[in-house]
Amino acid sequence: MKKHYLFMLLLCFGVVSGTVAQTILKGTVVSKTDGEPIPGATVLIKEQSKNGAATDFDGKFTLSVNKDQGTLVVSFIGFQTLELPFSGSQEFSIALNEESSVLDEVVLIGYGSAKKGDLTSAISTVENIESMSSRSVSTLNDFLQGSVSGVTVLQQGGDPSEDGKVVIRGYGSFANEEPLTVVDGVPYYGPAINPNDIASVSILKDAAAAAIYGAQAASGVIVIETKKGKKGKPRISFDFYSGVQSAAKLPTPLNAKQQADVYNMAADNAGAPRQSAHDAEQNPWGQVTRTNWMDAIFRSGAMYNTNMNISGATDKMNYMTSFGYHKKEGLLLNTYSERFSFRVKTDIHLTDNITVGENVYYSRSEAVGTNSTSSYSGSIVNALYMPSSAPIRDVNGNFSGVVPENLSNYAGAYGDVYNPVALLLRPDINNPVNYLNANVYLNYDITDGLKFKTSYSYSTTDTKYKKFSPRIPELGRTNLNNYLYQSYSDTKRWVWDNQLSYKKSFGDHNIDLTAVYSSQFTDYEYYFQQGEGFSSEEPFNQFMSNASVIRTPETDVYEDALTSAIGRVLYNYKGKYFLSGSIRRDETSRLAKENQADYFPSASAAWKISGEDFFNIEAINNLKVRASWGQIGNINSVGYYSFDVPLNTTNVILGADGSLDDKGTYVGRQSNPNLKWEISESLDFGIDMNLFNNRLSIVADYFEKTTKGMIIPGLEDIHQGTSAADVNGGEVKNTGYEFAVSYKDYVGDLNYSISANASFLDNELMNLNGYNSSGIDYIAHSDNVRSTLYPYRSVVGKELYATYLVPYLGIFQSQEEINAHSKDGQLIQPNAVPGDFKFQDTNNDGKIDNNDRVFMDSYLPEVTYNLGLNLDYKGFDLNMNFQGVGGVKVFNAYKFTAFNTSQQGYNLDKGVLNAWTPENTNTNIPRLSTQDNNQTYGTTSSWYLEDASYLRLKNVTLGYTVPTSKMSSVLSQSSLRIYVSGENLFTITNYSGMDPEVGGKGLDVGRYPSARTISAGISLSL
């Protein structure tokens, strides 16, 4: 009996001792990508595999261990296993890295999705999309710049009212080249959406990928998926950043004395009398510098961005709602952009096989920019023109002219110049855009693998514009009338899609079938009216009824319908051999009845070589080759009523005395009932590789994109007195190569990734066979500089919008050089003097004129490249992005007025101080003269053409994420990240203008420059 009690006593002591010796390990396991808890993660002791626990719904675990030291092993499917040493009881904050193979990544492909490793066509995903919320970008287009090979974003300067233009694999037409945007499966035609709503983006680059979207996808497709809720408790996310913008490089106008000295020298060189305005004794006022006009119109602009997101999910429901506010002040006075946005998105599982949902997005945006493309009234060029002697305002507080009223006899010497500050501040502009898009859908799982989806989207865009321009009384470019411009436009569009899909595996055979019937209808109306002669310019009087003269209103209206039937099949055998094909029938209301419908096929194939039994290269995880071909009809190039004879109205004068006004109707343009679809055809060969346990990824493509039957305004029968009809006039071909490389790995706590991409492009107008019957093989473009320089022409065998210029050979240094530049004893440039430009007589006719022009390069980049670096270490993250272009040519027309003393007396750029003189011959600025007898400036020459290639540090972002353990002590499952970011920090370029990104066709007359931005922000999730 005593032995029994002794045994029980020892047993109890052992149990108590064992209990006392236990180590308690606690912690929370989350995803390192988004900070979300990971329920069901396995937590084990490495040396005791049977001793473990699983995380609960909130990612928490508690584990009792009967040893003081050891190794904790945390694992979960799709994440990298993590080992952590422990010593004694402690609490862990564990963040797991995702380990899913890039080949298993789901990619949006249009009316569906597919694994990245199964793709047969050219589809790219935008990496690091989650970092967009930390960058001071207003739109997705800004973020896309340099992010994807084959995708070029041509920024239209820094004007806040303009977005960057996305070009996928080159220009193929003179029409709208904007790619189609699809948001959550529905074509989207509204203003730029809130970037913070975006969860993922795919770019469909070739016709085989984009063909399923048909008529509007000829220029590629940007497929966007917005964020949705995740299972767990409701999450509230708050993002805020604020920043300041500044201009990196500005022109430097002459000061007052320099302007007078320059024009005095120019008059002397021309043998003309000096103007009294530039005589220090007669006009001492004009010798005093009072204003730096560039400093006067430019400012440091503030930027604010706020977003709030509430989301969550249960087994029966998924919901997300967001609110966003974005405000950006432009670099120039009175320019800005502002956007309010709201989204609510819900998916509800009514039964096991029926899901319904809605997605409603509303935005109100307003953007006020300024004209920086006109060489007459551009805001920046007028800041150059305005004399530095003029103050911003006179002694009475009114805007100053080029000279005071008492010196009005000198005004003509300074030219017809607007006060640039008044030009920006004086107009009262309002242009709100209200946009609403509502989409509802129903998914029905009919049976195993067979699904039906119907969705209906309705959108309305309401645009209002009101601008009041007061009188301009000051000396310079005076206008004693005032104007009110007012317009509105209303666009209503509905899109109804019905989709049937079947996905099934039969042994080694896997098939995915999709059939879609889609229809959409657009109703548009526009109204514009102009009023003049307001007796009072006070805000209360700025209404059309108060105008003394109301001009005849202008209206526009159209209806547009498009119906499509689509079939697509995706097939693969053993995950090694892939085939896909589609056929789409599009029918449009824009063409004559017999040409309204057409069929557009596509096909693609791929072979995963690494899946073959004979392939045993251990370093290569995936090797796939693919090829695709397809055709898409381009509806964007077709006028709404191109087949019809449009009638225009005008006022006509009737009666013998000419006093009776009446309305007249006339044929606006010729019709072409034979007009057919413009077709975009593409061919693509690609290779995809993943090496070293998928750490290294390589994608390479060769492509050809050909536009056939390009629709352009013709020249036939133009003698009839009306505009020519559109015709299927020619063919454009783009060929190129794309490369994308990325490497991801980690060393201890340091995670890093390096990515690079490059695109090489060649664009060529192949023919203009349908343009006209007179043998003209070019299209002359109307873009010009002061109706003097016309630099662009599209000709067969060259790029679209190629520059067409007289070759510039340098500056004549002596009369002997001028005499030597002759033909048959006659001077080629008889009006030249030393210091003038020397031009090449290309046609050898003994003179210089427009017939000596030859074709040179265009603005579209020959190569676009990007280099990115991402580092993540113990909560700190650093992202860097370099972006650049090569083979870009800009026509720097700023030099036409910035250095030209033969104009109206405008102030000039300080670069003119380096003009040629007998003592200063090592320069490319011609001599100063008030007469341009040699047409040094008036010749459309290659002197204006500059290499605008650049390398830009596009973005640097440094952030810190507060450890989950510290945040959890404040509020469970919360996270906080703080960061600073910089955009456009520096640019390496040889371009002499403000900014090499001038947009458009590359014509720079002093274009609004892109901003350098520094911002700081926080991301808080509760």
C-alpha cells in the first residue's frame, strides 16, 4: 500500500514537473503579400513532427512544447515553408511568401481565364499591380508606362487634362488607336477608373488573344479585374498620400536689356534701322527687368489622394465598396484635375448553382488644362514672348500689357503677345464629367462543366463645358470683345452579353468551349453655343441669355449598334499540346447594309517541350513555344454614317437687297456605300521559359501586325466641292520583337526581384492602293508651325507620320563657302550670308525649296525598355523603376520662335545669346537678323529634328510595414504601411527642350512638361 502511494506521488510530481517545464508558443500567420491571415496553416516542431497545431480563422495558433529550444516549421499550400528558431516561450508574427508557380497563375483572357502556363497567344500580365496605390499616378495608363513589353505609353506632356496614349505594337491606322478596355468582363468606355480599385491587369496583344472582343479590339485589349472581398471578418482599408509637383527644366527668356541688345544686333545685321523701343535713351522703361514670366506662370502643384475600401466575404456572399478622391494641381496656374469615385460590387450565391451580382461605378471628374500646342496662343510660348520689362500687373492692379499705355507707341516692337498670367487666370472654366456604369449578371451552373452567364451593363456619360473669356484690353494681343462658350454632350450605352461555356477533361484530353452573343447600342447627342458681347463680366452675368450676340448653335447626334456572335475552343492534350481557335461575326450599323457583317477568325497553338519524356534538363522548369494568327475588324476607323450622304446647314442670304437670312442645306461630304471593314491581321511566334525552380522567367516574341483596307479620307471627286468620302485606302505593317525577363529569389529575410523588358518596332506604310486614282503615294498632314513649317507626311515605304524635311548641312562660315555651294555656276542659296543655314539641294535643281525635302524618322519609338528592382527586408521595401525609349525624333518647333529675330519682336530664349557671329562660329544657332532672306528659319529643315531618346528614373518608392505583432496589440488583423515615393526624378536625354515626352506626333512648340513628384503616404487596414 505504501508503495502504491509512493508511486502515485512520484507520478504527480512528474506531471507537475512536466507541466512546469512546458514552453508555450503563440503567434499569427499571415500572407506577406497582403497581410491577410492564413487559416489552416500547419505549425510543427521540427524535431517532433507529431507535436503541432493549425491556425484558426484569424491565423492564430497556440502550441505547447516540452522543450526550451527548437525549430518551428510553418507551412501552407501555395506558400513557402518557413523555419523559425525558438528559445523559451514567445509570441511570433509570421508572414509567409507565396510559392505558387508562375505557370499556375490565373490570367484573364477575355470571357474567361486560363493558367499562364497554358497560354497559346501573346498575353502579358502587369506585375506589381498592388504597388500602384503607393505611386502618385492618376490613371492606369501612367502606371503602364514601361511595365509591359510591346506596350508604349505616349504621355501627352504633363497637362492634367490629358492622359497618356497607349499604343500596343505600333500604329496601324490614322484612326483612333486606343485599345479596348474591359473591366470585370464588360467593355468599358468611360473616363479612367480609380487605380486603387484595380486588382489585376492583363494585356491582350495579338489578334488571336483579342479576337474574342472583335470589332473594338484591333488595337489590343486591356483587361482589368477590380478588387473583391476575402473570407473573414469585414476589412476596412484606408490609403492616403499627398505630394508636391515641380518642373524639372524650364526655358529661360532674355532679360529686358538682353532683348533690346539682341534686336539691335539683329537690325544691324539686316542693314535695317534700330527700333526706338530698344533704344535705352528713348525707352529706358524697356531696359529694366520686372518679371521672369516662366517663374510667373509655373508653380509647385499639390497632389492629394484618398481611398477607402470596405470588403468581406462569407460562404454565400462577397462584397466590396470603395470611395476615392484624387486632386492634382497642374504645374501651370489655374490648371488641375479632380476626381471623385465610388464603387459597390457584390456577388451573392443564391443556391449551389446560381450566383447573381452587381457592379456599380460612379465618377465625377473635372480637369482644366491649357493650350500648350499652339505657336500663337500657347501658354508657355507666350511666357517666352512676353517682354521681361513688363510687370504682371500695372499700378492700378490690372493685368499689364507689353508696355504701359503712356508708351503705347512702342507696343508694336514687342509683337502681338498675351499676358501669360492673364491668359491662364482670366478665363472662367467649368467642365465636369459625370459617369455612371451599372452592371448586373447571373451565373448558372447548369451541370458539371456547363455554365451560362448573362450580363447587362448600362452607362451614361454627362459632359458639360462652360468657358467665359473676358475682354483683353491690355496692349499686346488686344481683344475688346468677350465670349461665352457652352456645350453639353450626353452618351448612353448598353451592352448585353450572353455566354455559354463548357469545360471538361476526358482522360488526357482537356477542352474548354465558349460561345457568346453580344449586342450593344450607343445614343449620343451634343450641343454647342457661343455668345458674345456681355455688358458685365461679373459671374452673375455669365449666362447665354445676357449675350448681345448669340451665334447659331451647333449640334451633333448619332446612334450606333453592334452585334456579335463568338465561338472559341481551347484544347490541350496531357498539358503538352495546346490548340485554340475562334470565329467571330460582327455586324455594325456604320456600314452599308451589304457590308455590315463580316467574319474574323483566329487560331493559335503551343507545344510545352519541357513536358516531354525526352526533356530532362533539370535547370529548365518550363519550355514552351507558341504561334498564333488572327484577324479583327476595326470599327474605330469607321465613321458613324460613312455610307450615307450627310447634310449640313448654314445661313444663306436671300433677296435682292441681301437682307433676308435663311437656312440652307448642303451635302457635307461624299458617301461611299462600298466601304468595307478595316482589318487588323497579326502573326506571332513566341517562346516562354522558366528556369532554376521558376526563379528566372523569360518571354520572347516576334510579331507582325498588318492593317488591311485601312480607312482614310479619299481624294476622289474632290472637285465636286464637298469633302471626299472615306475609302479603304491602304495597308500598314508593324513588325517587332519583344523580350521580358524577371528573376525572383530570397536570401534569408531579403526578398528581391529584378525585371527588364524591351520592345523593338518597325512601322511602315505598305501601300495606298485605294487612296485615289492619280498615283499620289503619300498623305500630307496639316500639323504646322505658324502656317510656315509643315513637317509631317505619310508616304509608302516609310513610317506613318514620318518627318519630311530639307537636310540641314550646317552654318555657312564664310562667303567662300556660300560661293562654293553652287550648281552650274549659279548659287544654290543666293540670299545667304555668313551665319545662315546651309541646306542640301537633294534634287540637284540648283535651288532650295520644298522639293528638296526627304523623309526622316518619326516620333514612335523604335525601342522601348524598362528595368525594375524590388527589395523587401524585415518590413522595409524598396521599389525602383527605370524607363526609357530610343529612336525617337521630335520636331522641336520651339526653336522657330525662341531664336528667330525675324518674327514680330517677341522676346526670345537665352540660347539665342549663342547665335553665330564672326567671333562665335562653334554654334548651331544662326546669326541674328530681322530679315530671314535665306529662309533659315522658314525652311522645314532637319535642324528642328532632334533625338528625343531618354532614360528616366520613373519611380522610387521606399516603404515600411509595421510588424503584425505590434499592430495586433492595437487591433487584431490590422496592418499599417508608410512610404515615400518619387516620380520622374531625373531624365538622361540629349533633347534640348523642356521634356522629351511631347506627345501627339512629336511636334513641340513649348509643350506642357511632365512633373517631378515627391509624395508620402500611409496604407492602413483594419
